[in-house]
Amino acid sequence: MSRIGNQPIKIREGVTATFKEGIVTVIGPKGTLSVKIHPAIGVKMDNQVINVVRKTENPKDKALHGLVRSLLNNAVLGVTAPWSKSLELSGVGFKANMNVDDLVINVGFSHPVLIKAPEGITYKVEENKITVMGIDKQLVGEMAAQIRRVRPPEPYKGKGIHYVGEKLRKKLGKAAKTIAGGVAGAK
């Protein structure tokens, strides 16, 4: 039994949803999103409520039930209030700037890194924080991951690009290991 898949999705005011030929199109004040529905999953729309039902009890269909419901819910929420992910730059001389709609990052390379904003994504830079915003949750997460991949945090000092609130695991380093190894070997 899918607990998430059985929950109804309430359509907010100002949002319309249509189901046609296996595609649910959600239109809202921030934009339009389309979600392709797997043939094993059905969608019922009644009075500002979307219900997702599965046609069979096949284990693969049960797995898709919750997934499709989550994708539809993310689309309904995204067209009313955009999704966002924040990244932080940590390191001496690391900075980010905006170049029209594109992001320019200086993170210790011999050249600045330019990251173009795809359609539906906007960047915001404040001090050492980058915020990725858009109505498509998957695209926002993918662009934030691409920015992080430019210079992931290194394990010794934590320099690099990381998500705000991300716990970084730091290694001790060579000097700390030799001291610890010498004390253990003295016994």
C-alpha cells in the first residue's frame, strides 16, 4: 500500500490542471509544467482535487504510484511558489557574480566558470551565497548540483561550493595522523 500515492492533491486557487493523452498540464501564476504519466497509473480529477490511482497490484506499479503523485504535487506547488536551493562559497577569494542571466563563478581556477541559466531558472547572488530558483523542482536540483560540481568541498579545510546547511566531514590531515600513530605505537 502506498501511503503517499493514496493522498489527494489539492489544487490551489489560480491553478488549473488538465489531463490529456497521458500528460497532466498544470498552469499557474508562475508558469506552466507538464508531467508525463506512466500508462500503469491513472489520474482522476474532481473539484480542485487530483487523485492518483494504480491500475494493477504489480510491485513496479506500486513503486510508480507514489512517484507520480509526488511529481504532480511538486508541479502544483511549483507553479504557485517557486522552488529554491541555496549554495555557499567558502574559500579565500572565492566569489560569484551575475552576467545578465548567467552565473560567473571564480573559485581558484585560472579562469572564471560561466554557468548558463536554462529556461525557467534564475540565479540570485548575495555575498558568498548563490540561490537557484525555478518552478521545476527537478531542474532546480540539477542546476544546484551542477554548480556544486564546479568545485566540491575538499575534505581537509572544507574549501569549495556546498549546500547551505550541508554537514561537511573533515579529515584530520597528515600531521594529526602521525601524532595519533606515534602515541598508539608507544604502548
